[in-house]
Amino acid sequence: MAGRLAEEEPERAYKHARAARRLASRVGVVREAAGVAAYHAGEWAEALAELRAARRLSAGDVSYLPVMVDCERGLGRPERALDLIKSPEAQNLDPMGRVELRIVESGVRRDLGQYDAAVVTLQIPELRDRRLRPWSARLFYAYADALAEAGRKEEASDWFARAAAADRDGETDAAERYAELEGLHIIDTEDGDVEDAGADQAGADQAGAEEAGAEEGDAGDGPEDGGDAVPEGESVPGGVAAAEGAPATGIEFKAADPEVPETPEEDAPDVPAVFLAPKPAEGEQPPHAG
């Protein structure tokens, strides 16, 4: 339960995790869940204590080391955060964990006012990977953010654009940050004002089309209205002869000739054929059957 609610309802998840901890305080998974829930709720000290306990109970699991570093940062202890980053346990992280640790370290460097170091920290091979990875959007965003803090706005704009392209689930505000740096305005297509504006524009377009049609109709009036009539027998645009009652376009549609259904030979009724002998002419004797 705590895991499902951690991001959407962190306070509720934190309460569930504390209740589970009271029932099973010696289970590593429970302490880990309690630590993650406390982290999302902003309870840095409790999160750090729970994750340390989970690591001891889980035979030295280091998967949550980046979260522990971020807790030290949240407690305002950047030096202790750097000590954790440089610890031997950090070498045992998987690729995802190593990228997350670099992202947190970049934030620590910025807290210390080391803006250039924060940028350099994220210049890792994964940053230049041409294939999208699970960490690509977060890494690109963190690098763009570090560039912006270092005053490198043009480069930051480029990397925010890359982050927005990689963030297919919309987990970051990379698109908004890019628009802000470029001086652009993002229009929400679901906004009612935009819909009203679109309706007004559609109405204006329709009115213009009707006005144009009326002008064309005036130009094509008959002789009584001062217009030029099409002489009888001449063709109008489209190659169709003009006729009385033809549409304004000058095109007259005629009904197609009705089709006569053909009866296939195989569908003809199978009846015996009867042949009649011709009548004899006057003065002739009818032939006798031989």
C-alpha cells in the first residue's frame, strides 16, 4: 500500500509504512518501504534512519544510496552527502543507481555554490548515449538545470529541449523550462479560451466564405439582373452544356439509365424443349411419318 501511494499521496503512504514498521520492524523490506515513504513525505531524518536499517537487514543492499545522499542534502549536510558519494558502496551500484547518484551529487555541488563543478559532474558517458534509456529524461533535465544555474542559458535551452523529447511520460517540466528560456508561450489546447478563439475564427471564416459566395452569385446573374447569360448550346466550365434549371455551377446531373439485370445461363430454368411442325401450305399433303 505504501509503495502505491508514495508519489501520489506521500503523507498517507507514510502513515501506512509506519504502521507496517510497528508490526514487522525486523524485516528489511518493511524498513525500506518505510524509508522511501518518509523520503517522499519530506521526513529526511527518519528516511535516512529507516534506509540505514534496511541496508543492515538486507545484507548491505546499496540500491537506495542515492536516496540516502539526497536525505543528507535535505538535512543541510552537503559534506556528509559527499562522503557517502565517495564511499566504497557507491561502486556497487547498477547503471541506473550510478546515474541517480551523479544527479544528486550535482545538486549537492550547487548547494555548495560550485556551479561549474555541478555541470562537470553530469558529463558522463550516459549523457552522450544516442539511445534513450530509463534515466535519459532525468539526466538531460538535471544537466540542463545545472547549465542554467551556471549562467549558460543557450546550452541549457538545448538540453531542456532534449529532455522534453526524451520525457515521453511528462514527468518533468522540461518543455515549460525550454519555452521560458526561449521566450515562448505554451497554449493549452484544452483551455476554454482557446476553444472560444477557434470558434470565433471558424465563424469569421464561414462569414467570409458566404460573402465571397454572394459576390460570385451577383456576378453570375441572368440578363434581367444585368449579368451575362450563357448562350444556348455553348458549354460552361467543366464541359457540360448549360440547361434551364441547371445548378449555379453550370453542371447538370442526369440520372443514370436503369440497369437491366442479365440472367446467367446457369440460372435459366431447365425445362424440356418442344418443337412444333410447320403447317402445310394450301394444296400440300402433310408428310406421313415413315
